Amino acid sequence: MTTEPEKGGIQVGPCGIVCGVSCPLGCGTVAETAGRARDFIRECKISEWAPFVSEEGERIDWENMAAGLEWMKKYAICAGCESGGGPPDCTIRICARDRGIELCSFCDDLSSCENFAWLGDHGEKAKDALKKCRGISKEDYIKSVSGSMP
């Protein structure tokens, strides 16, 4: 799976999240892990012996769990904002688009911006990284945060 936009290069959303590096949906980690978990559960026949281990093991709906993991394997993948992925109602992306900016580090209102709140602590870390990189190009931003994004 690739998170690179068709025009080439590594993707970064206006929020500063480097899709294929710091986002578990963008780099495929969630989808891959769900698929592997589904396979391990099936191969180890956990549903057959779980009821004998504990009462909770008997109450688990193993078919629904397998269906949920299969859904995640197929759909818990994000193409990245530059390729039409990400939550359609992302307040950060909508605001950046409306303001005509590529990265929120170019926004004068970044320090007081509340659009990152839905990302919790991760949003605050992304916002801090953007503040430290005010005014630099997207390419230089990616280089500067490489290996340090949460």
C-alpha cells in the first residue's frame, strides 16, 4: 500500500501529519494488524478453546469479531488528504482549504486554532510541530519532522 499522491512525494496533511509515517491508518498499520489478528484467531482456533478458559470467552461473538476485523482490513486505510482520503468532515482540512493554505504552519491563527481538538494529544503534538516550522515549505517540513512525529 502506498500513501504517496499521484504527483509523487510523501504526503502531509494541512495538520502536519505525515501520512505514511506518523498515521497508523495512512501507513496501513491498522489494516495489516486487523488482518493478522483475524488470521491468528482463526489459525489458533481461539474461538474453540476460549469458552473453557473463562466465562468471557464464551460470551464473545467470534463471527462478529472476525467480520469486524475483516472490515478493518479492507477499510481502515486512509489514502491521505492529498489523495482524497481522511475524514470528509475534518475541520483542519476544511479550514486550510477555505483559507487557501497547504500547511497550517502558514496560518496566522495557528496558535489559537481549536480545529485540532478532535485529534486529542496527537493534535496538540502536530500543532506544536507546525508552530516550530512556521513558513517553511512542505518538503522542508517533512524533512524537519522525519522520525519525530508522534
